Amino acid sequence: MGCSNAAGNLRDIKSIQDLDQAAVYFEKGCDLKDGEGSADACLSLGVMHRYGEGQLDQDLATAIEYYQQGCDLGNAWSCSNVGSNLRSDKPHQDFARAAEVLAKACDMDRSRGAGRACYHLARMRDEGEGAFRNDPRRASELHMKSCELEYEWACFNASVTLEGLGDLAGAKTMASRGCDLERGEDSGDSCAQLGRYQADEGARADAYRSFSKGCALGSLYSCEWLFDQEEGSERFSGTDLADMATSFMEGLSNFDSSSCADLDEEAPLCHLHPNQLFEPFKRHCRQRVCTTRQLMETTGQARSQAYDRCHPARNPDHSPNQQARC
């Protein structure tokens, strides 16, 4: 654990020299192949190769090798990194191996990263990748497990998949769980989903609370809903949230359907306080509007697919602790 901690402290400083020294310590820790500390070191070294930190070349093949070592040592996040990259990176695409590694990590239950592994396994079912056939019911089970393991992205997908299967009570439960996690925009979109169900039931006071919470967490869909309501416009008049919603509506009028293709190139947004999100949201408004428009116009599995296609990832290989540094 000592090598991994020392390297992590150096990596936080982010100078080239310190990053290179961190890589040396991570490699030593990984080579020890001794428990959790070594597994974390392998994961971190893989991330450094994945993103070309310090003087390391950006090298996905080497990153996957280190992720696999971390996975073999019981690190579920490393396993999920192996699986997610083998799913999405065509030069290295291997659906059979991805499914095997993701299933292993998903079964680790409370281990950090297990929820993310279940999520990617669910997406393989959604998309019918490899030997999997398209199976919304099994996908919904995996999305639910991922959400129960507190992986916030999965809660929204669990909700819309269950809605597509006609289970509105289950869909509402998953949306509520995702909203309760309060983890940035992804939880905010679950709040929006919950608010939509509540509005459909006529529980407008509850819907306002859910959409307000979603907007504060950075969900533009939530902000737009509030903006469209006369009471919502009055409630948020003169606040950053009103400005955010106004910027969103301006972006909607300039909607460019090709913007989805550019989202993967956008720099990730950290989980900031709502007031700090104002400028980033204005800047990204035009690109991000495709997410909301497609979500408003689709239901069920199509909605889930639109969300994944248009939702920018936030350094997806980083563990939660590593993401918190950005």
C-alpha cells in the first residue's frame, strides 16, 4: 500500500517530474502483486498509460494489460476498465472477453467498481453485443443491480428500461434512487425522470421539488422543465439557475443535430457546485442540447440509447477517488 499511496500523492501534484516518479512507484507496487495496494497501483498505472500522463505515451494496449493485472488482484474497477475498453475501442474490441471480465466484477457486489461493471454488462445486453442477443429484461435486471450498487449512470437507464417494459412503479423507484445519490448531472437526470413521473401522476408539488433538485445538480432537462413553467420561471428569476435555463433555451434554438458526434471530444466536467457550473454549462450548452431533445422525443430503450450516445463521459477509466481530483 505504501508505494501506491506515495505515488498517489505525487500524482496529485501533476508536475511532469512528479508524474514520472508516481509511475515508478505505481509500477513497483503493481509488481508486488500483494493485495489491495498492488491492485490499486496497477489500476492507477493503467490510467496513466490510458491518458498519457507525464512522459508516458498514450497506449491503450498497455493500459489494458495493467487493468487486467489489477482485475486479477480483485479490483472491480480495474475489471470494469478492461471490459469497457474492450467493448468500445475497435482495434482492441473483444466482446467475449469483455463479457467474462465484466461478469466477474459485477459479482464482486460491494467492491468499488462492481456497479460500473454491471452497468457495462447491461449495455452489452441492450445493444446485443457479441454473443448476447438484445434482451431488455435481463438488461433491466443488471441496470437495477448497478443502481443498487450506487453507480449513478445506471439508475437513469434502469428507470427508462423498466418504463419500456411497462413497469412504471419499478421505473419510479430507480429514478428516485438515482436522484437520492446526489452525484452531479447523472443523478440530476434521474431527478428529472422522477419529476416527469410525478407530473404525470398529478403530483405537481413533488414534481417541482424533483426538477428543482435535478436542476441544482446540473441536469439541463430539469432546468428546461422549470423554465417552461410560469411558477418555475418566477421562482428562479435572477439566479444562476435561471441564467442556465435561459442559455439552454438559446442553445435549443441553434440546435445542430451533428453535435452528438462531437461530444466524445469535449473535456469532462467535474462535479462542481451549481454556481460553478454556470459558465461551463453556457459554454457546452449547444453541444449538450442533443441529449435533452432526444430524451424528450424518445421512450424506453431508445431513450436509454440516446442518453448513452449523447452523454459525455467523465474520464471513464478513473475510479471515483481519482475523479474527485479533477
